[in-house]
Amino acid sequence: MLITSIFPSRYVQGAGALASLPEEIERLGGRGLGVVDRLVSGLIAGTGLSGEVFGGECCDEEIARYVALARERDAKVIFGIGGGKAADTAKAAAHELGLPVAVVPTLASTDAPCSALSVIYTAQGAFKRYLVLPRNPDLVLIDTQVVANAPVRFLVSGMGDALSTWFEANDCQIKHAANMTGRPGGFSSYALARLCYDTLMEYGLAAKRACEAHVATDALERIVEANTLLSGLGFESGGLSGAHAIHDGLTVLEQTHRFWHGEKVAIGTQALLQLTGRPPAVVDEVYNFCTAIGLPTTLADIGLAEVSDADLMRAAEATCAPGETIGNCPCAVSPATVFAALKAADAEGRARKAA
């Protein structure tokens, strides 16, 4: 059996890391062109780096604009700084040009920065397609002081996304299921996924408090690495199962749209624990963690206080759509079992809130 694990080429993290971005861009070939989120455009002022303000949507038109700019300026490196859509636009433009790409996230809210994937939307913001890239970013650079200065909800949402990593990778390991490369991952990917979980449990609450105080402590450093690198490696090389599939299913319900990816993934993880029959001690640990850092623990917490059984079944059916990763769970799955898991997880969360 062939196994495959994939990684970004270089990962740089720490308070003040942005100061080293020009040096890192030079290592990759110099003359960088930046896809720069409007809200963080001041971060590259004085660095000598060239950037263009991002239009806000990772769409074919915006990608084509950066490709044309890069050719006009004879850019040798593309870098994306800001949120996920700026990073995905940079990845896609660099792919089309055959140039190195650097990703500079200004939040630790998802595990996407390290991945070999761009999510492409229409210019109006509707999902269009996934662009699977032939390689991971050449550089991921994250300044933890910038992360510490951002609203704490971003960091907590990132922990919600990272919370699923070990459980989904472990499901894939048990079932010998494929990761994002189409093959099972190596033992190192499962070990990194487990390290991600252990780091969250040990340092998550302290990291949240540090972010509230806008300081980059050791705990914050560990959680930024868990949210960004460990979770990124764990999901991409370890694999996905039910938590992200349940997240995807929940998005068919419009009431959930104002909640962030990691917040809905946390609900997906809690339901996955029920679906796969994890031990009560594990369930207890996960709910205690989510409560401590402020992640959702009930359907009401993601806008579904009045959700009907019919609508919840619609979400369960979408969770089990062809091609969804729910099939990587090492147990029998169906819309009925997903529906039951969501109901059971919600009942667990409500009971804890009432206690």
C-alpha cells in the first residue's frame, strides 16, 4: 500500500515575523507581488515589498488580474497577506504563472494556509469550484503579534476547526481511508494530528486569555501553530471524516451562515463523537474544552434554536451526499444516524448548560 503525506516547504512563526518577510521573499526569488487584504494593507508599508489591494473575492477575474500584474511587473514570487481568500487568490495566480507562493495569514482562524488548495468563487461570491494544486505553499509566515491583536473570536474559531483534526485523522487511520492526496497518510501525519489535539487541551484556554490581553505568550504561540500548521498537516495528510462533512451539511440551513467555519466544525466534532461512539471520558473532555474557550455546544449556539426535525434531516442528508468525507467514518453512516448524532450532541450540550 502506498502512503503519501504533503507539507508546505517552509513555515515561519513568531512575534514580529513580518519583519523577515522581505528576506523570505528574497530567498524564493525576489521581486514579490502581494495580494493584500485591504484591512491589513498597512502591514507591508516600509518593507519595500510591492502589493496590490485585494478585491475581496477569490474568483477567476481577480486571479486573472494578478496574473496580468505579475507579468507586467516581471514578478518572481507571489504572496498573499490577510485572510483565506487573499491567500487562495495568491496560490491560484502563482500556480498559473508557475511561480513560488508565500502565504502570510493575519489570523489563526483556519488550517487552510498550509494546504495545496484554492476555493474559487464567482465574482458575486457563490461557490464555483475547488482548485487542487500540485504542491503546497513554498512559505507560510505568521506573525503571532498580529494574531494577538485580532479579535479573540478568530483564534477560538481556529481552535474549533483544529479540534476535529485528531478525531477525523484517527477515523481515517482506523479505516485505512484516503487523505487529500487520494492515498492514506503516513504515521507522522497521525502523530501530528494527535499533537494538535493535545496542544489544544493543554494550552487553549491560556492562549485565549493571552489573545484577550493582546500579548503573544508561549501558550498563544503553541495554539497558533496548532491551528495553522498541525491542523493543516493533520487534515491534509491524515484525512477528513465526519466533522467537516457535518459542517458542510449544516450550511444548507441559512440560519448557520452568520457563524464561522470553526464554530460549525466544533458542532460537527461533537456529533462525530456520538456517531462513532467515542468513550464518555473523551466526550466530557471535548465539551469541557468547548465550554471553557467559548465554542458552541448546542444547535442554538449556531442559530438553530428552533430548527425543525425536517430541516435537521435536510442537513443530515447533505452530510451524506456523494463525495462527502462522512464515508471515512469507521462505522455505518446514513442520514438517519447523522440526524440522531446531531440530536444526541445537542441534548448533551443543553444538559450541560442547564447543570
